[in-house]
Amino acid sequence: MAIHSTRLAPQVNVDPADPAHWEARRRARRGWIITVFLLILMMISWADKAILGIVAVPLMKALGITPEQFGLLGSAVFVLFGVAQLVAAPIANRISSKWILLVLCLVWSVAQVPIFVFASLPALWASRLLLGAGEGPLAPITMHAVYKWFPSSKSATPAALASAGVTLGIVVFAPVLAWIAAEFGWKSTFVFLAFIGVVWAAAWYFIGKEGPYTSLRAEREIEGIAAGEEAGEQALAAADRKISYWRSFATPSWLLSVLTAFLAYWTFTVAMTWLPAYFEKVMGMSTQQGGSLIALPAIWGTVATVGLSWLTQMLGARGIRTRYSRGLVLGSTALFSGLMVLAGTTADQPWLAIVCFMFGFGTAPSIFALTYLVVAETTTIGQRGAMLQYGNAILTSGGLLAPAIVGILIGAASTPAAGYEHAFVLTGAMMVGAGILSMLFINQQRDRKRLGLEV
């Protein structure tokens, strides 16, 4: 008599809620939904930052704020930016990105309350400080969350889409905020931003979820890629092993990519804080016109962010080393941004200056997504969340310094026009220098071998 038994076939308990066990199409669809939600969150975040520049003239007039005071106020949002990221770095790899992002968004909404309740300079300071503490960890947590939904070979484009919220938020919200300020007063713009922050948090509570790509080994298992023989196992072990953060910080690729992103953050913060006022004070435009024109560099920034990241992913798919597909692209992008800002300061026609500034200031934020890709290569997937936080803490300090220094330059100049020119020349020249250095010395393959991440 034949005996039939299934005990020889081991039963594997599969958690249907675990995205690692989903069909590829379902996993990719959910990944893109998460990416779109994070894009919207980044849009709200940058609307929060840009709002001060959009309402600069009526706000300064209503509260009697000088250019120097306004410059310091523009920097206030970045005072706790880096501190918050350093605090978040140790927990970025331990706590779900879903809950971190939910809390951050609610903090931003609460941060708007002091402005429309008290409408004073101290209230503005309190609001911007709290806003900075809440928004500081956003970008690296967002990138880490997106990376966990896509294999490394396909992560550049979705990460770029989420990062495009830096500029797309200004494209969408700048005209709306300018209109609200003109129709209902500058304080109403802060009420609007508080409301949409709460709406996003409520939706994210139900939509947010962690992705399954948590290590190179997990990625290979999900994608069905065989590790191979002993050499393949050694490569997996090297790529996933822990290394000292300080060793990663000391690599030329990490240093130069973060330095370039620091200056890119400086450049874009100058645009968001001071360019609307430049359009009004120097070019004679209205508050609504100046606030709406800031959307031009943001529109180009969105195109550049997605386009350049698509380019890096396409070059990588063709087998080109990331030293060129990411590092060289990053450096040349910074060089172009700086040259266009300098060209804008020498333009003899207002329309030509606007076009140059659109390309110069608008190209700068596309560097952020490229920097995150380079920084991620200098560490392991398991340590990536913390490494992105540390890098972002440094690069975003450009936003702390830029508005205050530009305010000092404008206040000390013989005319506002001369002050703006000095500030823009300084900004463009620094970007040109960083771009050249990055093109020459960023080399992730060399640095990964030195760190022992490649065999």
C-alpha cells in the first residue's frame, strides 16, 4: 500500500501583508503610489519655505522689518534644521518611515499657528524655528522610504520624482499663495498651508507603508537574482557589512557631493527668499507678479530634476559606471547653474535676466537628488538612512547662511540693486568652483573599494 505524505515538503508561512511576497506589478504600483504621496509632501514642505519670500514685501511693511531682520528671519527655518537631522539620524534605520513622516507633517502644521494668531516678529521667529525642526529630517527620510520600494537599478527616477517636490511645490503653490496674499492678506497664506498639511497627514495614515528592499541580499531574493558562487557571496557580504560613518565622510565622493549640494541649497534658498523681492524692488513688479515669477525657476527645476535622474538611470542601464553617470553629471550640472546665475547679473535686458535666473537658480535643486544617489553609494543599505541624514544636515546648512548673508549684503550696499548683484555674483562663482571640483574628483568606484564595499 502506498503511503502519501506532504511532510517532506516544508511549508513556508507567507505574510500577505509583506510587500516582499507580492507580485512584482502590485509591488511596483504601491511603490509609485508611495512616491506620489511623498512628492506631495515635499511640495508642501517647500511651499512652507517659499512662503516667506512670496509675502516678503507686505510682511516687511506690515511689521516694520528691515532687510537685515528679514534675512535673519529667512535663515531662522534652518537654525534647527541640521540639529533635527542629527537627532533623527540614529532612529532613521530603526523606526518606520511612515510614522516619522506623519509626525513631521503634523509639526509643520502646528508651526503655522503662531503667525496668524499673533502676527509679530517674535511669532514669526518661533514659527520658523519649529518649522525647521519639523522639516529638517524630511528629504533623507523621503529618499530612504522611496529607495526601499524599488531595486537599486530602478530607484533613480522615482527618487527624482519625489525630490522634484522641491521645485514642483513652488510651481503649484507660488501662484496660489500669491493670489491668497493679494486677495485675503498675507496671514491667510499660513492658514492655508496649515490646513493642507493636516489633510496630507490624514491620508498618509492609511496609505503609508514600508518597502521590502532593505538590503542587497533582500533585493536579490525579491528580484530572483542568484548570488552565484563564492565570489558572489563575498560581494553580498561586502555590500551589506557595516562600516564606520567617519570613513564614508572622508571619501572625496561624499565630501564633494555634499559640498556641491550645500552650495545648491544656498543658491535655491537665495532664490526663494530674495528673488520675489528682487522682482519687486529692482524690476518694479507687484507682489503678485513677483510671487508668481518665482515659479519659473521652479518649473525648470522640476524638469531638470526628473530629466537628469532619468539620464543617470539610463546611463547606468547601459553599463556606464556611476563615477560618470552620477558624479560627472552632478558636477556639470553645478557648473551650468553657476554660469547661468553669473550671466543673469550681466544681462542688459530684464527678460534676459529672468531667463538666465530661471536656468541658474532653477537648476540648483536638481543637484539634491543626484547627491543623495552618490551619498548612498558611500555606505551600506542598512546604514543608508542615517548616512543620508548626516549628509543632509550639512548640505541644508546652506539655507541657514544664505538668506542672512544676502540680507547683510543688500543692507550694506549703496543701492538695493547693487546689493543683489553682489549676492548673485558670490552665489554663481561658488557654484562654478564646486562644479569643476566635482567633475574632477568624484569617483564612487574608487571610494567603495577603499571602504571595502566592493571586492
